Amino acid sequence: ALRSCGKLGVVILSGRFTGDATRPVDILLAADDISEAKLQRAIRALEPVFGRELRYAAFSMPELRYRLTVQDRLVRETLDFPHLVLLDRAKIL
């Protein structure tokens, strides 16, 4: 469902996917040429499959690299706790 949103570089599952609903996001993704409208439709299409609202954060690849460099709180809170890396084409994780 997420493939149509742009050229995906990173997809990380966290939050409810790992059993910790206190995490800030369930899906963190980074893509080149990301289409926000297509991403919202894809997330809304996935919600009935999982039976709940999904919280997500989407970045461009350069923005994710920058956020990793400056130790951004959202990214750190996702990566410092249990998470599943589904895709890492950029090999930055």
C-alpha cells in the first residue's frame, strides 16, 4: 500500500506494532518524491486491516538524515525503543 507514495527509502514499524502504544508513531517512513495525498490514502486503507488508527511520520530522505544527525526527539524515541526496520534502502540505520 505504501509503494505508491513515492520511492521508499526507509520504513520503520514502532508503537502498536511492537506492543508499546506509548511510542509517538506506529510507522516512520522516508521517501524521495513523497506524495502526501497518496500517503494519507494508503494509511487510511491500512487502518481497517489493523483495526485501529495508525500514527505516522513521513520525511524526505535528506530530512531524515538531518534529523538523525541532530538527534531529533521523534526519531530517537522511535529508534531507541523496540522497532522493526522493514526497509532501509539508504542503509542509514
